[in-house]
Amino acid sequence: DQQVKQNSPSLSVQEGRISILNCDYTNSMFDYFLWYKKYPAEGPTFLISISSIKDKNEDGRFTVFLNKSAKHLSLHIVPSQPGDSAVYFCAALPTGANNLFFGTGTRLTVIP
Amino acid sequence: DVKVTQSSRYLVKRTGEKVFLECVQDMDHENMFWYRQDPGLGLRLIYFSYDVKMKEKGDIPEGYSVSREKKERFSLILESASTNQTSMYLCASSLILGTGSTNTQYFGPGTRLTVL
């Protein structure tokens, strides 16, 4: 049973525009959320995270929003650049646990 | 910077062979993890370890075993490789059990294993 869902397997965006990647979760025990970026033939790299006590975290061009009542988070990339083309995974951590639960990923293509 | 290294980037093995995948981290992290990544399925946890000689099953442990004899090293073993174990294998580590950023996992570059 997939507890973290990324319902869009792919997304294409024009360079300079905003990319919005979405993630939904079902487990109310999740209290920490992360986004990872993965290029082909490389391991995922940590991008940005957010604690459940916040609703927004910003780091440069990347902003993560958390809506706890809707069990939804999103990653905004503004402005999008061709180098942002990658697969993005959201992940969630339950309270007191060691292991992350990952979504299935969204492939972002930024068109020059 | 955290560095997680994996022994091979690409590996080709035959059905029935015993396969060892090695992972080393250099940041004194307590937790280490093995995942496999398959198209459309995301990252699935095979095993993890929160201490030397300790291990916990993840979501898909069947056909795999692990070994953690030293804190920095976590090995994944395929006792008898099968074609359905062809996949990208990713190792990760995180600092300690706690809140927030201590649980951020850092990944190695991955091993693309092909079983013929």
C-alpha cells in the first residue's frame, strides 16, 4: 500500500516558468517531509525538507508547501532551468521512525 | 559533506550466483539503508540497520540478506541471484534517530545490477 503518492509521473515546463510537483500522503503519523532529486545513473540527492510544524520552507529557487489537513505537499521551482530536469521523489518520515517512505517519483523536463 | 560510496556502478551476474553489494559511509552515521529503484515503483526499502550487527526488514526483504559488521559498512547479499533482481540498488545513510534533519538520508551513486 503506497502511503506516499506522486500521481503525476511526468511534467514538462518551459524554461523560466514555475514547476509545481505534487505529493499526497495517507499516514497522519508522518511529521517530516523531504524532496529528493535524481539524475539518471546517479543516487538521489537531498533537495529540501519541511517539518510538520511549518507550512512553508524556502531555499533559493525551491519552496516546499505543506497542507497537513489535506495531507498534501508540493515543491515549487521558480524559475525553472534546464538543469532541473530530473526525477523528483517526495519522502515522508513517521514520528519516531528511522525509515523514509518514498513516492514513485515525477519526471520533470524543463524545455529550453 | 557526507560521502556514501558503493563498490560497483555496474554489475552483471548470472542466475544463481551469489552477489555482494558493498556500501561505505564516512560520516559516522548510525543508520544505513538499502533500496532498489524500479521504473514506476519508486524507491523500495529492502533492509536497514540502525546499529552495528542490527538489521530490520524493509518492504521487500525476500531474496536478500544484509551484514553490518562495522559502523561504516553495510553489505547487501543476494544469496542466489534471479532475473527479477535486475535493478538499480541504492545505499543510504542517516545520522541518528531523532527529529527532522538528523533523519535526512544521503545516498550513494547506485549500482545497476543485471542478472542474466
